[in-house]
Amino acid sequence: MLELQQHDEIDPLCPFCDTPLSQLWFSELRGMMGKRYVYFCPHCAKVIGISHRKGFWMG
Ligand SMILES: [Zn+2]
């Protein structure tokens, strides 16, 4: 059993540029499959995740 703990005091690191992320930028994509949101690092602009719905991580 893996325990999930919330730690808002630590900023997650970008997996690409190792910069602490105090913000995550996103952009809306529209296409045949409907709307998608692409989340990316504001420092290196690499894509961290894509979601079907705003605010839902990798959902
Ligand atoms: Zn980055």
C-alpha cells in the first residue's frame, strides 16, 4: 500500500530542465478528437502532460 501525502511547500521539479515549478503553463488544443490541454514547463517549454479536461492531470 502506497501512502499519498500532500506537500504544497515543495515545488515539483521539471523533469527536463530541473527547475522548480511554481507554475505550470497550459495551452488548449482543438482537433478531431475534441479539446485537449497540453501542460508545459514555463522555463524550457517542454511538454509535461496532456489532459482531456482543464485541471485534470493526464486524465
Ligand atoms: Zn523545464
